[in-house]
Amino acid sequence: MNKYDSRELWEHVLSQVELSISPANFNTWFRESSIVKIEDGIVYIGVPSQFFRDWYLKKFHPLLLKIIRGVSYEFRNIEYMIVKDASRKPRTERRREPSMEMPLDEFYINKSDNLNPKYTFDTFVVGSFNELAYAAAQAILARPGITYNPLFIYGDTGRGKTHLIQAIGNQFKKLYPNRKVFYLTSERFSVDYTDSIGSGSANRFKEKYRQYDLLIMDDVQFLAKKEKTQEELFHLFNSLHDNNKQIIFSSDRSPQSIPDIADRVRGRLSSGMTVDIGEPDTESRMSIVRRKAAANGVTLGEDVIEYVATSVSGSIRELEGVINSVVCHTQVKGVPPDLAEVRQSLRAFSRPTKTVSVKHVVSKVAEFYGIDEESIYEKTRRREVVRPRQVIMYLLREDFSVSYPTIGSKLGGRDHTTVIHSCEKVKREIVDDADLAKEIQDIRGLLV
Amino acid sequence: MIINLNKKEFRDVVGIVSRFADKRSSTLPTLSGIALIAGDDGIKVRATNLETGVDMFVEGTIKTPGAIVIPSSVLRDISSSFSDSGQVTIEHSGDTAIITAGTAKSTVKTLPFDDFPSLPLPENPKTTFRIPGASLVSLINTVASCASTSTIRPELAAVLLSSEGGHVKAVATDSFRLAEKKISIKEKMNNFSILIPARNALDLAQTIPDTDVEVRVDEHQCAVVWGKNTLTTRLVAAAYPDYTQIIPKSFTSEATVLRKDFEGALKRTAVFSDSFQKVRLGFDVKGKKLALSAHNADVGEAVEPLASSLTGDSLELSFNFRYLQTPLPLFTSESITLSAGGIGRPLVIKGVGDQSFLYLVMPMNQ
């Protein structure tokens, strides 16, 4: 017998115990137990509940100790652990139910680290739009806290930020089982902080967050205007950063463009590596569609995949919505839909194409900048008119896909090259000029 | 051991406690018994099936202290006829117990007390809270029938009980339907979240009184204490799915009907359901009707449109009629709203004006 093999040791124990107690007792108390591990001379016996643990301690402890010591004096003691239900039985075949099941499996969230296990790198599609972010993530996992600290990932909604940062967390857990990870949204952080102030346990709040080796904070843009929370984050950041603990942030815009955030916090957010996730290209979209459909057990034709990938613009989340409806269609009808059917069902999904009158845009923008609407159409080159006019051209082109010559002619008969120049200029400036970017954001809000 | 007890009180206590004795014959024989323990702290009546256990005190005088185990079926059958308020004497000698009530005398074979397990109590309770027993009973009874009966996923065979922000809620699901009941609590309560195996929860609900009870919880065990009595149950230590993400936020079709009408129509239509127990639910917005229909090749078919107020799109979904039936008696309001999110998406049923109870059911494949 190999005394370090827990299964063999347990079988030996059972054979001895069986001789000493009545069969009824043996069947009741020993059938569901086992040796979980042997560590430092202590044998850990896993039992199903506290009823068992108490009774083992009361009735069987001396007997078990005697048997185990009989095997080897290396075993100093026995401890009893209650084994979690989840890890006791493997899942077996389930009966066929004609009713559909809720997708509960996707929603098991680990309480101690808040990570959703469904987000892993296995399901993460890497394309040219996110390969930099992916590479940064891998670098962090190789040397956490040292390579890029903090990592700041930004990009529009539905581009996979949350998936990426949660996947980092899940992978980190796998690679470094003894270190602690915690994922939270900035909103949760701020609620937690407010609660701790309310209940007078601010110190415990500080302690709680300083213990993590990897802290992941999602959607930091929501910290805007919450000055006290920002201050708390500032201190937390310093303490984690000084101890080489990795921090990861995500946001829907770059640190520079987050409005109403203290400069010292802004500086710290962008002090490590800042990467953005762009819009996925068609190939990546196709790959995503294929992967998601396969994950749901549906194989789609190449033409269908291409059609879905090209016709659904916007975020990956919207793409997922379409795939889900395709999957649902397959479950209901039994066969994957063909191109014609997908086209039919996609009609419900396609967003109404935005149409807008140039006049409407002009009046809104003029109103925004507080200038006379007529001056936009005039040939004037006054500074306060030029900027709004360029913004109008940019918006008409970018958001409403109006052709360059049309924009030119509608805005007082300008040449299309002037329009191209203006659009390019705004596009360039928007990258560096946070104020301009914010202005355009605000105007977009007005136009909806 | 010699003890004197009030007959009626003893009958009531045995009636409650005997529910906790193990009914399976395959296990330890002593678990099918009820233990009577006469000690310094009074006379305790105890039973356990290693899932749940209960300790209840009964008034009486102790002549000689001691402890015995009497088979629960025998003790219950004897005591159930005790109706007057006279005295009963229980005397232990050798491996028999002599139960004397008036002129009646019975001698019962006992079970070994040595094998009778102790009741585990939470060691370092993480959370302790007080709650009116009636509220706890209503929470559990409302949802427990929706818990899974299979043990493959232990967390789904349990009732989730949790408190947050002045509400206590109970949730159960078997992944085909889900029930959530919320009540608001006036007293301040720490946040907690525990999983009680559904069967244990139902036993608990049948036992505790309507008055305030104290609940003590640690990771694996939970004790409910009222007066000197204690009930203890195993807890499921597993993660519960974040079910709130399954509850749809927007709907394509909604119908409001009288609950009585719906219940009756469902009963009549279900006669014609097939072997999968399928009934169809049609939202006919133009005709302002919510139609129930079923078709069984061997029996026949039925259709019953109900007058109702509808919004959204017309839609037809199929359901297992039992899943539609379960929640109906649990609504307190006259009318109910059925909200559907489209084909393949869950249907949500709520009472009109009643935010406390939510029932969600998945449709069948067409």
C-alpha cells in the first residue's frame, strides 16, 4: 500500500473501521466520506456536513487516529473538512426535457473575486483591432505588477473590454493560485465607499482593497464628479502600485477624455500602459460569429456567417444578439437557418438608417456654439464660425454618411475638397483635443 | 430515566418532531427514533435525519434523569390518541420503555441512544438575524416548489434566502422555471445569502412558529432558534447563479387576465395536452384575446380564448402546463400579467399591483 495515496489509505482505513463498528453505523457514516488530502502529517477527511464532522469528532476520532498511526507515525493528526457539494459529484447525463432551459451556466459568479468564469481567453477572438490590448494582457500575466502597471484599456461599448479584463483575472487565478484577484466596477467601488462611510467602517474598506494582488476596475469613467471616491482611489492606487500589485482599468474613453476627474487621478490612470480597442474588422467579426455559434452548438454556412458579420455594424454585443436569435431559431426549428431566413430575421435587428436634414444639424450646432445659423452658410472665415462649420461637415460625413459634394453644396456651395479637408482636420484634432472630442460628444447627444 | 409529562403537550411536540426522524430503513436504525433526553436543562425531544434536526423542550417533571430513543412511528401512534390534559409517565428500564397513561400501559422496545447523533450548531455564526416566523414560512412556501428535485446541481435543489437593502427574498429554480418572493423588513438586518436544501426548508417551514425566530448561520450549517427550541439544517455551500440576469427587462407582448379565468381555462385545456404536457399560449393583440389551446392525437383538442387586455405583438408560445399551474395559487391579486419576450425567451408572470412575487418560465421548443 502506498501510504501517501489518499485513496489507498482511505480504503485501508475503511477495511479496519468496518471490523470495529456495526454495518448500519458503517454505511451511514462512512459511505460518503473520503480523504481529501494529506499535508504536513495531517490527514484531512472530507465529510458531507457538520452532522458528520461533529459525530466523527465525538465517536470515531480515536479509532481513526489509531488506524492511521498504525500505518505510519508520520501522521500526526486528523482534521475533518466539510466538502463542498459542488465538487463532490460529477455531472451526469440529464433527462430529456422538451422545455428549454435557462442559460444559468453562464451566470455563476465567484463571490470571492467577482469574476465570471465564462470570460476566458479561450473564447476571446483576437484580431487586428485588439491585438495590442491582447499582447499587453499577456505581458501582464507573465510579469504582473512589473511590466505595465496600471494597464488602461479603453474603447467603445461592446468591443470586449470586460471580456478581456475578466479573462486576465481568470487566467491570473489559474497561473497564480495563491494570489488574490478582485474584479469590480467603479460604480460598485463608489457605492462600497459610501456605505463604509455611512456605517463608520472606512478603515475596513481601505483594508479590504489593499489586500489584492490584482485589482480590476471596470468602467472608471463613472467616477467622474465623485471627488471623494476619486481621492480614495488615488490612495488605493498609490498603495497598490508601490507594492507592485497589478491594477487594470477599463473605460469607454481615454484617461484624457474622461470629464470631471481630478488631474492627479487622471495622471495615474495613464501612467502605465494605455491601449485602445478599435472597431473589429470584417474578418474578426466573421471569426467571432463562427466562434459564438459553435459555442452554442450551431454550425452556420459560410455565406450566413459573412452576411451576419457584414450586415450588423456596431458593437460585438449587437452581433451576439443576432447570433443568439439565430441559435434560438435553430433550437426551435431543429436546423440552422439558411441565408434567406437570416436575411429575413435580421431585418428586425438592423437599425433604422439615420436620415437627417442638413438644416437640422446646422441649427443644432449653431445653437450649441451660440452663433447665428445663417453665418454657417455665408462665406465668412471668422474663427467662431469656421470651427462649427467644420464640425458640421465632420458630423454629416461621419454619422450620416452624406457625400462630400452634397455637404459642400448644401453648406453654401463649397467645393468638395474643402469639405474633405475640414473632415480630416477635425478627425485629426479630435485625437489630441479632449475639449473638441467632448463638444462633439455633446452635439451628438443633441442630434439624437 | 423516569419522567412525567402533560399528555396533550407531549402529543403536539411528538407530532412535530417525528417529521424529522429518518424514514428510510436502510440507514442507522436509531435515526428512525425520537430521543427523549432528561437532564439538568429540562426534557428535550430530539430527532434528526442527518440533513435537518430538531430539539424541542417539553414541560414535565424529572424523577430520574437519563436518555432513551423510541421508534418514532410507535411513539407517534401512541401519543396521537392523547387528547385530555392528564399525565403520562415514561420509564426506562433495560432496553424497553414503559409508557403509562392512566390505566393504559405499553412497553416499547428502545433503540440504542449511544448511536444517536448530536445536533450540530453553527460554530462561529457569521450572521445572526431575527425575522418573524410567519414571514420566513411564507418566503419558503412560496418558492420551494420550484426548486430542482435532482441532486445533480445541489445549488438548484436549494432555496436561496438573502437579504439586501431592507428586503429579504427567497428564490428557487430548476432551470425551467424560477420563483422569487420578496418581503420588506422593518428592522435593520445585515446582508446575508444562504442556500437551504429545498426539502429541509419545507420541513423548517412546517415547524417554526409565527412569532419571531432567531437564525444563526455559518458556512455549512444554519440554526433557527425560538424559545428554548432549536432546528438545525445543513446548508449548500455552492455558488448560486446570478439569476437576475435571466429576468428579461423588456417584453414584446404583454397580457393581463383574471387569475380565476386563466386557472380554469388552463385546467380545461390541460386535459388535451400531449405526453409532453404541452399547451399553447397565444397572444392575439388584434382580437384582444389570450388563447390557451392544446392538441393530443389520441384524445382530441381544445381551445379557449380569454378576454384580456394586451399590448405589443401577437405571439404564440408553448409551455408545460404544470409549470404554468404552479404559481397560480400563490398570487394574491385578482388579475395577473403575463409578459413574453418573444420566441425562445422566458415568460414572466406577476400579480397586478404586486411587486413581491415574480414567476418566470421557459417555453418549450415548438
